[in-house]
Amino acid sequence: MGEETVDKKFVAEILDEIADILELKGEIEFKVMAYRKASRIIREVKGDLKELVDSGELAKVKGIGPNLFEKIKEIVDTGHSKYYEELKKSIPEGLFELLQVRGLGPKRIKAIYEKLGVTTLAELEYACRENRLLKLEGFGKTIQEKVLKEIERLKRSAEYHLLSSAHAVAEFVDSFIRSNLDVIDFTITGSWRRRKEIIRDIDVVINAKEKDFKGIKETIQKKFPSAKILSVDHNFISLISEFGMQVDFVLADEDYAFKVFYTTGSKEFLSKIGEYFLKSGLKLNSDGIFKNGEKIKFSKEEQIFNKLGISFIPPELREGLDEIDLALKGEIPELLNEKDIIGIFHVHSTYSDGSDTLEDMIAECERVGLKFVGIADHSKSAYYAGGLTEDRLEQQWNEIDNLQKKFKIKILKGTEVDILPDGSLDYSDEILSKFDFVIASIHSRFKMTEEEATQRIIKAMNNPYVTILGHPTGRLLLGREGYPVNMKKIIDEASKLGVAIEFNANPHRLDIDWRFIRYAISKGVKISINPDAHATGEIHYTFLSLGTARKGMLTKSDVLNAMSVEQVQNFLKTHRLKK
């Protein structure tokens, strides 16, 4: 740290972190407490710390032994501690992130890490959503709920947000405008409108008369719950909402349609379409579209595309790939929409790690208008998730048979079976043959080479009873990179075997990545849009994340759960017969 003086707070924090790491590693309590006591002494000791160290007076203080004194001296003299740096390397980096969760503490974090393999905040949130903490000794529903609240607090200070968090803010913005502002129209644009998997901020374009701009801005400043106003201009106000997410309001009068188009983006799309405008003798910039220096007026966004002689490009596709070329050739397909979804697979219940009962999950699916639901609780090796043994499978199947008499919705018996490290599955073929469908997923041993991961998945797909490959990369957005896989090889194998690939609609996953969906479609692989629901409130993930799936140009005919009940049953039977 050069000539700067190291203050007491800095030294004490390092000593506390050393104590935390030692506790995470399971060191003897005496050693842990020695560092915690030293931290308290440093915070409370009177006098200049450097002088106390240089004179040796600190070494005379009770609780500061020779070994601790040397470590403190090193920090004071250099601003670093070799011991601390080496300790940090000995544990997963993400565990420091977990220490930010108030109420957990090193002992509980150690249990979560050792029992569940959780190393990041995102993994911890996902484990809580799947009720994994309830299975650990010393934890319970109250602690799990407190942890989730703490994670939400930490997420509010984050720069990027999951689709589910952005959805909550977008819904609030929508409600706020309808309740508080007298406007002609408004559209939430930006990456939210394009349904990117990660959202940085919410952009909203408000259509109003220019004379009303001042009053609208004043109302937003007074009534919108914000933590900080970032910027205010004639037709613009930017703020950090109390939810921790930036919201930008753009006010537009006659140029409303253009502002909706332009703020939807993406930058890459605008750059490419700008080149096409130039070829047509037009100029595109942030102020509008011009011909011979004169701004062209548009009353609808569709008219902007018509000006180039191309069909409307859905917002989800505007990423600057080949969507403009396809539009010029008239090859943008009619994309899948919400009403096309007939049913869902991949629903968990309290039989494994779900929060709601089998009956409650089925009832909710019927209530929202679905025609079939595929129950897929975890298999037996997922002990941390209450995976089902063969005996409990029989119990679940009997309950499903009884519930089928009560409900109109078709209930399919399935499983999310673990792909074991060698690529084999967690149930015998005899058991697997009794399910209507089988989702095969990896839930353990993520550290693999690309070749190992790819071959592990391919071997699993070659099991004659696997219907769907679940969340194929295992990624957790904003928390864990997926294991390295050759996705094209996996898609090629799925095509050969007739195995569908899941688009896991849980906002933490959104996996298969939409960028590979078009390749899967080209190979004739069916995509199954599954909520991976562990509670009734998560069934809507199927529809929340539909826009992200649409980015892969999915049509109704490409999607397994857009088939009718009869077509799905025929698909499942035909899949078995092919084997």
C-alpha cells in the first residue's frame, strides 16, 4: 500500500476474514476464536496502530501472541498478508459471497458447501427455491425464508438482474404509469422487450403531448419509489428504483413510434439496419430517420420496417444476427406464442424437493388452462432433494392414478433422473420403462472437460427410455457457468435418437441457450419448454420465459409441449417403439 498508513479497520477485517475461512475449513475453535479476539483488540486498542507495532507494545497486549503479532505486523508494514492470501486460495471464491448473507455465518455456510456443494449466491438461492436447505440438520423453513430475503436484499445492489426480477420491476412500472400518469400510450422497451436472459435496466417510452412533459416528470420524481435520481432532461428522467434496478423514462410526442423502435435496440441491430437505411438513401440516428436532412414521421413502428420494404421483425429477434436478411427474404416465421402452449413437463412436488403437494401442482396447472402436466420428481441419488426410491415411486404413481379421476387435465408420470458421472442413469431400465416420460439431467460432478461432459450426456441420451435432455449445460445465470459441452454434438445425437431437448424456463437457467435453438430446429430436434417448477407460483415460468425461447425463432411446430395431448402421447409412444 506504499506510503499509506494501514488503519485499524482494515487490519481487523482481514483478521475476521481469516477467522471465517478457518471456520469454513473446520479448524479447531480455539484457533478461530484467537483471530476473532485479535480483531476486537485491534478495533478497540488506543493509540496509533503503526506506532504500537513498531515499538512492540502491541505484542504485550493480552490476546496478541508472537504468531499473531507477526501477521499483524506484516499487514501494517505491507498492506498484505501472505497467510491470508494462501488461505483464500484454499476455498472456493464464491464462499466469500455467502458470508455477506446475514444470519448464516461460517458454520452454516460450511454445512451448505459440504452437503449441497453450494459455492455462490446464485447457487444458494436456487438451493433455497428447491427447498434443499430443509434437508440439512440445524436448518428449517424459517432460516430458509430469512436467507431468501437476505439474498433479495443483496440482489437489489447488483448491476444485472434475472428475468424474474426485471419482470417484477416492469410490472410495477406498468402499474405506476396506469395509476399515476395521464398519458396517451407507453411501451417498456430495451433488453426487457427483447427478453434478454440478463437485464441491466428498464427503459420505458411514454407517449404524451410535449406540453405535459414537465408535469409527468414532476409526478415521477414525487411518486415513483426511487433510491436516487440519476438524471433529468427535457424529455428524459433516469433513476435507481427502490428495487435496486435502474429505470429510464423517455418522453415522446410525435416521435413515439420511432423512440419505441430505437430504444428497443439492440445496438448491433441498430447498427446493421442503419446500413440498410443508408443504402436506401436514408439516415438513422438517435433523433430519427432522415431523408435529405428532413425527419420522416412514423405513427406506427411497423411503418419503419415498411420503409425498407421488409416485414416487421419481432423485438426478441433484434440482436444484429441475420434477422434483417431473413426479413428481406420474407423468411421470418410466425413465432410461438403463449396460447400455443398446451401443457408442461418437469414439475416437482413435495415427493422430492417441491414446496407444494402433487394435488396442488396439478390443480394449478388445470386452473391456468393447461391440458396436460408431466410430473418429474427427482430420482433416488438426489438424496439432498428427497429423491424417490422405488417404494416411494409406487406410492406416487398410486396417488397420480387417484388424482386423475378427480382432474380433467391429463397427468403424465415422469421423472427427472440423474445422469451419473459415468453417463448411466439413476434407475434401472426396468423402472424407467414404467414412466410415461424421462427427463435426464446432470446434478453433480460439474468439473469435467468438454469431451467428458459431452460423452456423459450422449451416453445418457442413448438409454432407450430417455425422452428429454434436461437443462443441458447446468448453468445458473449470474452464478455458475455451465459445464463445457459441445452443444452441436449433443444436438446431432438428440436428432439421431429422437430425444427432445429442454429449454428450462426457470429464470436462473434458461438452458438450452437460445443461440443453439435454431441449430436444434434445423436438425429436427423438438424443444420442450419446461418450468422446472417447485411451487405453484413457478408454473408461470413457462410463459414468463417464452420470449427468451422465441429468440431462437421457435414456432409452434418445433415445440413438444405445443402439441395436443393426443400428439404428445403418440410422440412418447413412438419414441419408445423406435428403441
